[in-house]
Amino acid sequence: MDIPADRHVHTTSVKVRFYELDPYDHVNHTNYFSYFETARIEYLHEMGFGLVEMKEQGWQLVVVEAHARFLVAARYGDELTIRTWVHETGRVKSEWKQVMSRGDEPVAHLTIVAAFTDLDGKPRRVPADFAEHLEQLRG
């Protein structure tokens, strides 16, 4: 997955801890999703849409679809970099792309579709200030 030049790309780093490994001394596949989630939450926070702020405004962003591709195993002590960007925003949903690497080596990538909902889980339009912020990031 190529990292776009025309999008704001957020970068997060995580270090693999020993208890995140499976019996083969690889990062357990479920932990990759936690790493990716951490990166998305940090990106939202940087944009001014942290979890608390979204809740106070009466909306949330929930994952409705995820597609992951694991390329190589991450291991204990690896420093992983996750690059995150919003690929597309529709009326109710947004598509997020993420690339995880160890140095220059791609480790995994993820595509997430997230829906905007009210606090009761009912779909709602993308909040105007969120859409405007993404447009500003795109320049």
C-alpha cells in the first residue's frame, strides 16, 4: 500500500512488548489491531477529535469493516511505525488506511471502514467540522 503525498499522514510509533508475542515469538495477530487502533485514536486526538471530545459532541466513530494484510512477523523489541490517513469520507462512513513498518520494511497494512453514529449507535452524517478539517488537511 502506497502512502499518499496528497493526504495528511499521521505517524505513531510502538515498541513490541514480550507479552504481546504468540508461542512462535511473533506478535500475536490480534495485537496488530491494537497497534493500529492506538494510531487511529492518536490521529483523531491530534485533529482535535479525541474520544472525549467526540462523546461531548454527541457522536462516535465505530469500525464496521476491517481488512488486514500481514507481510512479515514483528518480534519482541521491534520499533514499529504506523502511518495513518483518511482515504475517503462519504455521507456516513469514512475509509482509513494504515501502513505499519519496521524501519523501511513493511510489516502490515490495514483498511478500516468506520461509520459515524450518535451515542445510541444510530448512523448520522459526518460531522461538518470533521469533514471541514479533513479538507483543510488536504490543502
